[in-house]
Amino acid sequence: MFNGIKLESPLFYFQTSFNKSAAADELFNAEAECGLVVKEAPLSAQLILRGDGSDTLFCAAIAKTLGVVLPLAPGTYHQQGNTSIYWLGPSEWLIIEVGGQAQKIEIALRKALKGHIAIVDVSGGQTSINLRGAGVATVLKKSTVYDFEAWDLATPISGCAAQTTFAKASALISNRSDGSYNLVIRRSFADYIALWLLDAGEEFGCRIEQG
Amino acid sequence: MLLIYCPHCQEYREEEEFSYGGEAHIMRPLAPDALSDKDWGDYLFFRTNARGIHHEMWYHAVGCRRYFNATRDTVTYEILETYKTGTQPTITGANS
Amino acid sequence: MSQNRVASHTGAAIDFTFNGKAYQGIAGDTLASALLANGVDVVGRSFKYARPRGIFGHGAEEPNAIVQLGSGAGTVPNLKATQIELYQGLQASSVNGWPSVNFDLMGLIGAFGRLMPPGFYYKTFMYPKKLWMTYEHFIRKAAGLGATPVEADPDSYDKLNQHCDVLVAGAGPAGLVAAREAARTGARVIIADEQSQFGGSLLASKQQVDGIAAPLWVASLVAELMAYSNVQMLPRSTVFGYYDHNFLTILERRTDHLGAVSTCGTRQRLHRVRAAQVVLATGAFERPLVFAHNDIPGVMLASSVSTYVNRYGVAPGNKLVLFTTNDNAYQTALDWQGTGREVVAVIDSRRNPCGEIVAAVAAMGIEVIAGHGLIEAQGGKRVKRALVAPINEAGTQVTGAVRRLDCDLIACSGGWSPAVHLSSHTGAKPQWDENIVAFRPGNSKQQERSAGACRGTFDLQGCLSEGASAGADAALLSGYGDGSPQFPQIAVEEYIEEPQQALFLVPHTKPTSRAPSQFVDFQLDVSASGIELAVREGFESVEHIKRYTALGFGTDQGKLGNINGMAILANALDQTIAETGTTIFRPAYTPTTFGAIAGRDVNQLFDPERYTAVHRWHVEQGAKFEDVGQWKRPWYFPQQGETMQQAVDREGLAVRNSLGILDASTLGKIDIQGPDVAEFITRIYTNSYLKLAPGKCRYGVMLKEDGMIFDDGVCACLGDNHYLMFTTTGGAADVLAWLELWQQTEWPELQVYFTSVTDHWTTATVSGPNARRVMAKVCTDIDLSNEAFAFMDWRDGTVAGVKARVFRISFTGELSYEVNVPAHYGRHIWETLIAAGEEFNITPYGTETMHVLRAEKGFIIVGQDTDGSMTPADMNMDWVVGKNKAFSFIGKRSLQRSDTVRANRKQLVGLKTLNAKEVLPEGAQVVFDAEQKIPMAMQGHVTSSYFSASLGHSIALAVVKGGHDRLGQVVYCPLADGRSIAAEIVSSVFYDPKGERQHV
């Protein structure tokens, strides 16, 4: 009865509206290296995890279930394959699995974890976008007050992350081992942030890549 | 524009990530219904409004969403320390 | 070749116009140097007396050459010609001097200058009050404050948030070496200078530094700095503000030197810098000497004359008289001599000037007249002669015969004033130092140190040494290097200077009050006699004198005149300068455009627009939107030709009679988990949740501790230890912070975790008698019968093929289902419901209809019917307060305070206008007697008011004093047009008072 259910990521309309515009070729298809390339990683599984990081059983259960060691140091994330865990606060983490299913992760975690914990599916409420290109550092300086130059370089399995203001919205920003940055942004602010990025990247040449 | 050390994120962050939470270390009375109007009014409305050393709450609204306390000089705006909720300041002034 | 251009100085020609006339300058010129090269004497008129004024300085201190640049949308008022780099096609005009600088109306007033003493405006334009607007218009136009563009600014501005270890403000000798010392330690360095080229005073210097000419030495140092990847160099960038915790703002002018409107990107960039350490190397301003008619065009600062000669190749005159109190200015005589033009004489106020440079000047055959003052300049639109007379040692009296020297240029120097502005911004109080006859920066309040001339060190050797130490010190304190400079000493060639004389007011043969005007602040025509008059009128405080005389109020902010003014004031008050003190400098150091402060936060980026997942559908349907916080919510969905009222009537009737659908996704949603959730929210809400079972919902109100309603909404028990709290759209973030506050700071022993899920869910509310029928078409795994799924229940199920949570709650009073799905499915669920509802004429409705429908039911909206001063009892909602709860919930005790229990509080009631068609304006005041005299006794106000299509009459909610006991009473709402609308106080529930429709 409801075959062909269409899922729409937060930037779905932003991307399609630029598809229709005259600038679409420039924005999507240009092979030329741009100073800022924006790419959404749509529809990944995203869950908030709450619990006691000083509880070794809790940490061990997370590592066993997700295959990723829970990051306990403020401002860091760990990654294995498609799954990343970001430190958000002393008892709060964000789990992202690209291409994953939040429900499956939630069921597995609830089975593995005991005591006072919380798991909340927030997949519909946020999205990840990747920023790369020579202009990224300046675009970040235009958009946030955080000092990214102070960060250590990321490796394929770990890196730095910070929740901070982004223009007049907010974002969880992390560095990647290829020198690019990932932003996790809220759905309702996604169009605003995309517009902001296009504007901030204009001086370097800016391109949106289909996620 | 203050620069505030978040004791949870363990780094300095810009003021725009925080919101102010008012005076710290004010205990809610355990039995409000037993208080006179005056005593309840004191708890509700009266603050030390210190000139100089002041202990106050801040909320890292755009960061880790934790409340913590700061000891701030209300004259110079210097933040002398920040410390986690439930712990005590190491720096106290005449009014503390 | 322009008349004043030194022959050896060449460059590409640049055409420009000034006050409509065409001129030519050369590459490297400022507008000021180009005007001087062309022999333009008069560049503006003074503020009050409309006296002709010429270029006086060469930088930010310039008081006279204030111009309007460009025209149309890109025009900029009140720029200093000394700071405008010349570009091809530049158009500028004087801002002072309406209708023209060479002859103007206000010139007549100049002839009656003595009629305009300080406080003139306060004294003259007081009465009658109604004419003030006329006066102001005339004064503004005549005074020449420049013209603001009336069109939108075509330029683009942005901001960059920067972080560095060492910020160096100023790239003169001290700043450059400070930056080098910090750079070599590996520290992140930013060095900014307001000029197009780094080098400061060295650019116009003839000295040898480290064995080479000063400008060459600067070039090599700049090249060295450019090679460091850890150094960011910002020319054309003014550090204009110094704020708490070492936060500084820099205005970078990126394209101003290329044209009036940028054709190549961002015009100006605001750098917001958080620096660990700061080196202030902002230099010093030369102080003019205050003598009679010292404002005639052709009087200039000595260093400015040297700068025009040495740097720009412009000799602004032919016959120079130099008037000085110090050795330093003698260099100007040497520089002028170098152009081949005549130095008539050097007037030195000191009895026995004996410095090395004095001897050097005398050796050139230049007459040095010691122990004299230049007491008056004469001339109209250009200096013609100088009157010179012997003065006593204290510099207070003329002691002999006046001598006349013919000349067309007077260069003057009263010593140097450190630019202590930025250190003053931090709260450091400038300290008077008799030895240098100037204010030095006060003790540091932040992580900063001053170096070089801005610290009162005026010799080049000293500047370089201080700069090196400051740079190394700043680097060390930010965690780099060992604190010892690599180049503590740099060889320079300079004269050893003898002490200067402190001379702030040059005596005249007549007393100050009768002498020709001796100007202190050129821009605002503040004279020495004006300051003395203010003292005679009783002013004593420097801050009061400033405001009474307007000293330092112009766009130069007293950079030139302040110290002389303070000294004259001190003398008139018979106290020391240290006792008198100086006024406080505040940001901005120089004028800053609003464009740069706004940055990119303009037009569609002005404020975030938050969209729901169904937003594009609303747009496609032609919805009108309402701003609710940052959200764009559909307000109403007009069909072709419909007015708003018609659309709202249609939408409301559809809900009452068949089926409507509302996008309620913007409601705040907080997921709460943990063993103590029920206890926790029972402490927060006024009612109890301890016995709420999974599958059940409850409406709750939360109070602030003062007992006033703060937010409301439904809370659902999702399972053991798991709740979902709905908040108002606008209250979502505040409620989350409120919950965290109590859990983290007061009740950490309660185990609860809160997570915002507002954005995760799309909420589509179907409401109306046919709601169950439409749900039955799209959902087969929930038993929708009233028995199995009752009002205030919720169920998990599959809706349109998607896992959903369905809540049977109602804000319309009709049978309603709120369908929640993850937002990726938002549009799918919405369109499926629309299609399924077609047979019931499903009607999308917006916030306006929602407001009408809930008002018919008497449901309050927090923030509309409440305003932070309403208790549940005031809202007739005592039923929501659990009076027997074990824990004294937030705000409970306040409900018993004498003020909250008094009888005549404003209470929520319904109002029914006697004329059924008349709709009361929201906010209208309520009175009991419409015939009483004004001011009437106001008894309340209307909080919500609509026309109800379902009821066929207007309805309103109002808060009225003691309203709950006044049912049936007729009250009046007096309107601004004099009419009063009569209305009867009725129950606040207008529709379906027993609430039967939502239970079916």
C-alpha cells in the first residue's frame, strides 16, 4: 500500500532547488577543484547515548556492541569503519553509523547495557555534512569562534570534535584524517547553514556535491 | 566578550557558547511550605550582588550542556576560576 | 607636474575630483597628499564658525580634511583625506561647508564668532521647544555631518574569528621588531597596521637603520615576516577596540583603495581576535601649538610637513616658519631645506636650545629664534605671515616687541602624545609624566604591554629595543621562546635630544579672552578662551568640560587637541594636569562602518529561518507564514481571492465540521529517561505524574519558582522510566535548560537524562469529526476505537508504512490524532494523509486558525494569554495544581504568598462583545466605566481576540481584576479613536463547554 516511501534528508530540498537553478552545473558537476566542497552524508543512523563513562562495564559493553571504544576524553571522537562515537559531554555521546539503522543499534545497545542509561534515536533531527577544499579553514573562521588551529591532526580512527556556535546556529564539528571537516547540524537549521556556507565559500569558489 | 574555561570540556570557550545562570550556591529550602513569606521571599528575590568576588553559575548551552560555577570579579570581569557544580570555590571574597 | 610636487618624486598619474574639480595625483598618494600637491588650501569649513580649514595632519589625527567619498549607494561620509588612498576616478567632496567651502552662508556667522560661546546650542536653541526640530535640521546641514546613503549598501562585508598567541597593534619600528621576535619563537602572530604599508614613521624617515636607509630596512623586515607561516600580516587594518579577556577587533579595508564600490569581493572585513598576549605599538601623535589663528590653512604639524616631503614628495608651500618646543621638530627644517624651498626661521620657545640637531640646523644657515613664541598667524584662506615675540621662561607672557615674518607655511610641534587609546579601552588609566610632557599608558589591566612611542619612548633606538623585548616577552607568556630577544639592539643614526618645554597655550599680547581665537579642537572650534569661559561658568570636571565645550567630540575624537585642552583646563583650575586627568578613551579608535559590524548577517542570512520537514509543501501550497521564534510556521493557506479572514473562517469550519490537518512539528519535544523520571517531572510540573501509566498522556503546567506560569504542554509516559515532554514552540530551549538546571544543580541524586528530539520528529495533527476515518485508512495496526484508544492515550503503530507514535491529544477540542514520525518521512506522511483525507475535504490549517479554535475552547497560549505574571489560579486552572503532592513542586510555595492569593488579581475570562461582529483589538485595556475621566482606572486587558466562524460572533480572552467573580458584568474597551466597545464578561470556554467532542 505504501510502496516507494520517499525519505528526505534535511538538505534534500536545498540540493534539488539548486539542481533546478542556472548555477546547477557549476555547483554540482564542475570537476575543477573548488576552494569549498560541501557534501551531505544523508540518512545515517544517529543516536544519543547517555551513561556513566567511569563504569568499565558500560564502556566494555559499548566497545563490544559497536566495535568502537567509547571516547572518554573531552573533545574527541573514535571511529571504526562506518561507525563513529563523539564525546558530547561528561555523560553524553553521539553515535553515527553511516548507512546504519538506528533501531537496530538501539535494540543491540539496550540488550547490552544495564543500569541508568539512555539511548535516543535522533536520526531524523540532524545530518552530517563534509567540508573540504583549500578554503575550509577560512570558512570555519567566518562561521565559528572556535580555534580549530589548536587541534591535533585526525587519524583514521580518532580525531577532535567540538560543539560550538556556527553562524547563528550550532554544529558539532570534527576533523578528519584527510584534512576535511565534518559538521553535524540540526535539521531545522540545515537550509540556513547551507546558504551560509555557499555565501562564505563564494570567494574561493564553492561546490555542492550530491550526497 | 568573556573567555570561559569549561571544566567539563576542559578548554577555554567563547562567551557566546554560554548562558548566565545567576548566583551560585543558593540552596533551595528543603521545606518551602514551612517558610514565612519573608523567608521565602529572601530565597526567591534577594542576591548578594557583590562588588568584587562573585560565585555564579554558567550553562554551556551550545557545548556540553553542563552547568558549572565560576568565581568572577564583578569589577574587572576577570574569571578567577571555574569549578564543577557540587564542589566549592578555592577563591572567596569578603562577602562569601 | 603639480605645483607642490618635488621634482624627483614620480609615479603613474591618477585622476580624481574634489568638490567637482578635476585634479591629478600619482600612485602612492593619499587624497590629502594629492590635494596638497595641487595647492588646494581650503578643504573644509569648521563646525561652528565656518572658518576655512586646510589639511593639518597626515593620519588618523586629521581634524579638518573630512570628506564625503563617492556618490549614490556606495558613498561614505566623514572619511579623513589623510587616510584615503588615491585611486583612478576617485570623487570626494568636503562634508563641512554648505553650500561651498570657498564661500558659504555660515561664513557670515564666522564673522560673529564671539556670539557662539561654548554651550551655545544649549543656551540658544532652547525655546520654543517646537522649533527644535527646525533648529536641528539647520544646524546639522550647516555643520556638515556628511550625507548617509539612502540606497542599500552595494558592498559586501564579512567577519573572521581569529585566535593568536601574540597580536601586535601597529607596524612602526616597535611593532615590526616585536612581531619578528615573537614570530621566530613559533608563536602565532597577527600584526596589523592602519596604513597601506608597514613601517609607520620609518616610511618618512631619512635615518639609517642597521646601516641602510630606514624604508629599505623596513622592506627587508617585512619580507622576513612574510616568510613565516605563523605570521598573519594585515595592512590597511585598524585595531579599533580592546575588550575583556584580550578580545580585540580589527577593521581591515580590503578594497577601499581600489574604488568607492568593490568589484572584487569583500569590501571590509572585521577580524574578531582572541589573543593570548598583545603588544601595543600604536605610536604617538604630534601635538599642535595653540596660538592665535592657528587654524588658518597653511598651519600644519611639523611631522606632517616632513611626511609629505619625504614620503609623498609634496612640499605644501614655499616659505616655512617652524615653531617648536623641542629638538625633534628641527628635522622638519632640514627636510624642507632639502626640497630647495626656503626656511624663513625656526622659532623655539626654549631660552637656550642646545641639542645636536639645533646646531645642525644653525649650521645650514637657518635662523633659530630662541626664547620666542609664534603668537599669531595671519592670512585669510592661506597663511601670509607669522607674528613672533619673545616670551618669558614659563611661556605665559609676551615680554617684548612683535616681529612679523612673511611665510605661507607654519609647521608646529608641541611635543608628542602617545596613542594610549587601546590601553585605555582596557580600563588602564593614563598616567601623566612630566618628563615627557605627556600621558603614558596606565598599568596593564590585561595581558598587554606597550612598546615604543605609544609608551612614551620617542627615540628610535629606544623604540626598537622596547619592541624587541615586548615581542619576546609576549611570546614567552603565551608559551613560546625564552623571553630574550634575538636583536636587543639595532644600530641607528639619530641625534641626541635635549629636553623639551611644556607649552600648551602660547601667550598673546592680549589676554586669552580678547586675543584672536587660539584653537584647541579644530573640528569643533573649541578655543582656549572657550575652555577658560567654561571654568568661569563653574565647570570643574574634565568629563563635564568635554561635554559642555564639545572638546574631543569630532571624528578625530580629540587625538590632536585633548592634551592641550586638559592642560589649559588644569591651568584655569589652578591645578596640575595629573590632578585634572584626561577623559576616557573608548572604542572605536577610528570610525567603523556598520557594514563591517553587521558582516554577513544581512538579508536572508540576517537570522536563521528554521523549517519543518513539510515546509516545502506549505510553500508550494501558497501558505502565508508567521514567524514563531526562528521558525517559519504556516499562518494560513489562502485559496484564490481569499482574504485572511475568509481563509481562517474556511479552515476553522473544516476542522469543526469534517477534517483539518496542522503541521505541529515545531512544538518542543524532550525525551526523558531514567528511573527517577516520574519523580523529577512531578517536581517540575504542578500536577503529578507518579501514577501515569505507559500509553497515557497528561497535560501539565510548569511554574517558575515565583509561582508564575512558564510553559505548558503534554507529557506522555512512553514506558517504564521513559517519558516524552512536549513544550511550547518558543519555550523548547528554555525548558530543556530549566530541567538540566534542577537536575544538575539541585537534585543530582535523581537519575534522569534529557535529550532534545524536537528536530527528529515530524508531527502531523489530524483534527475534526472525520479524524478517526482518515486514520483508519492509513493505519491498520492500532485499534482506533474510542474504547481501545481513548482521549489522552498514545499508541505505537505503523502509519502510511512508517513506524509512528500517535497521540490522542487535542488543542482544537475536536477528535484529534497527532501522528509523529521521524522527520525523514515527514513529507511522505503528510502527503499520504492529505491524499487519504481528500474524501473528507481535508483542509490544511495554519497557526491563525489554530489560535481561533483553541480560543473557542478557552485553551491558553503561554506567552500570549500569560505574560510571566500569571498563576494557574489566575488562568482559572486550579485543576492542574496537585495540592497534595508530597514534594513541594517548583513554584508551589509562591502560590500562597500574600500577593498571589489576593482577591483582585487579573484573572482570565471570556469577553463577548455586545455587537457580535465587532472584534476587540488584542492589547486593548478594559475599564468598568467608559464615561470616567482620563486617565481611566484600567482593570485589565484583552489577550486574545478573534472572529469565530463556528460561533458566528467575535470572541476574546482577557485578564480582568477579580474577573472570576464578575461573570455577566459589562465592561468597556476604550479605543484610540475615542470609541468604546462594550463587552460582557463570560466564561472563557465558548465552544463545547463540556468537552464532549474531543472524547468521541
